[in-house]
Amino acid sequence: MGTNVDTCAADLTLVTAHMSLNDLAELLFCSTLQPSQRIDASAVYSALAQALHSHHGQVRECAAELAACYGKDPDIACTRMRWARDLISATYLAG
């Protein structure tokens, strides 16, 4: 049997409802989603779910990964985080 997409989206909504926009941006930063991809709200939710799963539900694990991966190249990190924050704001504050 396949996974019910509506159930997964509802579960993600419950989990992320208590997260700040900064936490969501950190998760998106750690995801495999790229600015060059076609991105809609569904793609953002999927990327957040993937990142949350791969970091065992711990946003702080994601932050540690950020520091390790981008510590020597902060310009790239700044650009990607700005993109992630803008995308999270557009997705969650739209409407």
C-alpha cells in the first residue's frame, strides 16, 4: 500500500505548527530542494518532511550540519539561507 499524501501533509502540519519561521528555514536549507527547481508549496512541504525525517525530527541536528558544511564558505550559506527564508515566508505567510 502507498502512503496517503493527505495524511503525510496533515502530520507535517502538526509537527511544523509549533516551529518558528527560522526553524522551518533551517530545515529547508538542509533539504535537497534547489533554487533551480520548479517550486510550489507542495515541493516545500515535501522538502521539509524529507529534511525533518533525515535529521530524526531534530532541527538542531540540521543546524549542526549547517555549521559543519558551510563554516568555511559563509557566502554560499548566506545566499542559500536567504533563499530558504524567503521561500518559507512566501509559503507560510501567503494568503
